[in-house]
Amino acid sequence: MLTRDIIKESLTEPKREQGAPIPLFEKLIDNDRSTLEEVPPKRFYNRFELMQSIQLELSRILNTRANARKSEYDQLANDERNFGLPQLYGLADFSQYDATNKGHYARIARLCENAIRLFEPRLRNVTVTITEFDPKRSRLYAIIDAELNIKNFQEEVTFPLEIEA
């Protein structure tokens, strides 16, 4: 049986690696349930893993509905000190907009941009473009353009995404 000296490991300086730090909640996910521990623990994502992580988080954010009422959401979302409040997590209610009306796409896109600004700090200067609505699947299709806000990865990125309407 492999035993680890956790105190000794915590006192040693971690190896310097290149990449993007892994978000806390992704560190907590057990990707291989057949092993009891991950040795050595992964601390950084390479570019491909980072893009997958951001794409997954964008999907989580935009396919989760914030549970704050519209007036409460608008008030709380305007103050940066409220970043991270659970009632703001996800996309604000957009049921007052008609997904079949392309004239409403810009308003829905602004709601998406605000949700991403609040909950995906790895991106900055986010622009969301709603491209179409599929009435059979009740899905909006969007393109998210942004800049990576990570030291080792400074570049413009684009993510295609489906949003459940």
C-alpha cells in the first residue's frame, strides 16, 4: 500500500509548470473512480484541456437558469461585490423574449455576456452572437468570442454553444 506524507508534500515547493491552473471544482471531480488517489495530482491544464474546461463551464453557465427574480438579478448583477452569489449563477430569465424573433437575439446575447462576465473569469471582452433558433429542439445556437484572461495563454478564442431555450 502506498502511503504519503501529506505534511512533507505540502512543505515542499511545487514544481513550476507551464499551463493554466485547474479550477477548484474541477480538481474535486473524480475522473477515475477505480483508483483511490491521483498520483501526482494534476495542477495545470495544457491549451487543449483549458479549452475543453472553458467550453464545459460556458455550457453549464448558459444552460442553468439563475433563480433570482429579474428585478433582483438586475440589481445584484450590477455590483461586482455580488460576484459568485449562487442565486445569480446561470443565465437570467429570458422568457419574455421570443427566440423565434431575430430582433430579440441581441438582448439574449447581452444576458449571456453578463452571465459569462460574472462566472467565467478566465475570459474577458466577451461577445456573444446568437446565430439561430431550432424550434424542434428548442435550442438557441450561439458563438462566443473572447480573450483568454490567463497568464500563459493570451489569445482570442471562439466557442460554439447550444443554449436550451
